[in-house]
Amino acid sequence: MGFEVIAVDSDMKKVNEFKDRVTHTICLDSGDKAAMETLPLKDSDAVIVAIGEDFGASVLSTAVLKQLGAKKIIGRAISDLHHTVIEAIGVEEIIRPEEESASRLAKRLQLKGVVDSFEISEDYNIVETEIPERYFGKTVEEANLRQEFNLNILTIIRMEKTKNIIGQSSSKRQVMGVVSPQTVFKEGDIIVLFGNNKDIKKCLSQEPMV
């Protein structure tokens, strides 16, 4: 995305594997305070501790970064205990990518037509879903999802046919921006909805509001 990225690992094989994919790769032990002092930590916008399985290395590396005054530390946790320990060290932003991916997959499997989802809270989600057939050819105003299901349409994603440089056909996602009440739904559209999980489920299963 145009940012300068420095990747650090104690395994030279990994360092060589990623050397052409980021700005710099450095082989050193991130738990070694003296070695970490050689990095431009205070000039970095964020430091991500991506170590997961090696609990000890993750905690030690995080502690070293706190000691050295890194401005923003993002930690990866693979268990509740791991989360609690690095949170206690003072890491405010902690991600659990495996758990988050599993949750998104579960929602896709639970609700027919869901392409992807982003959890805002336990009760609220943003979901990308295939437009139900009953809305083909209707305008946003006619579909009336806000009134019927208490859902907001954030945007519509439309798959556009394109050709690459050698003439092969492919589909490209086109985001339509802010939709108007007169925007017409087409077959194949993906709508991005925000709302309560129960309301999303009712809409996609064609259940009326109680």
C-alpha cells in the first residue's frame, strides 16, 4: 500500500522468504533488547507483534517494545490467557486473526447468501450478501429494508465484466458508493447491510418483522 515496512524474525529462512515483499527484512531476536535498539522504533507509526504460537517469545518481545518506547504496539493473541497477559503489559490493540476468520466463516455458513461479514459488536454486523431474488428490479425505496427489517444499506457492489491485456474475461467488483432511494437492484448485486444480527437473519430468510 506504499508504506515502508520492516519485517523482523530470528529465522533466516523466513527473512529470505519475505525480503522481496516488504521494504526491509532483518534477522534478529526480537526478545533481545540490545538488538531491538538498533531498529527505528521511535520513528515507526506502529509495531505489530505477529508471534502467536511461541507464547514466551510474544510476551518478551512485547515487553521489550514497551521498554523501548514504541509508540503504538499491536499484538496478536491466540488464547484468552495470551490476550490477558499482553493486555496487562499495556498493549491496547490486540487482534485474534484465526478466531476472527472463523467467526466470519461461521456467519457465511449460517446465513444463506452472505459473502462476508464484519462484526461491530456481539449484536451488530456489517454483512455483504447476495441480493434476494424478490428485490430484483426494485428500487431501494421500494425494497424498504429500513422500514421492514430495520436495516441500513451502506452500498451496493456490482460485478462488472472486464478483459485483461490478453483478452480473457473476468469479473471485477465495482462499489457504487452512496446509494439513493431511486437506485435499482439488479440480479447478481451484492448489498452491504448494517444492522442487528436478528434483523439480518430475518431479512435473508424472508421472515417478516414480528
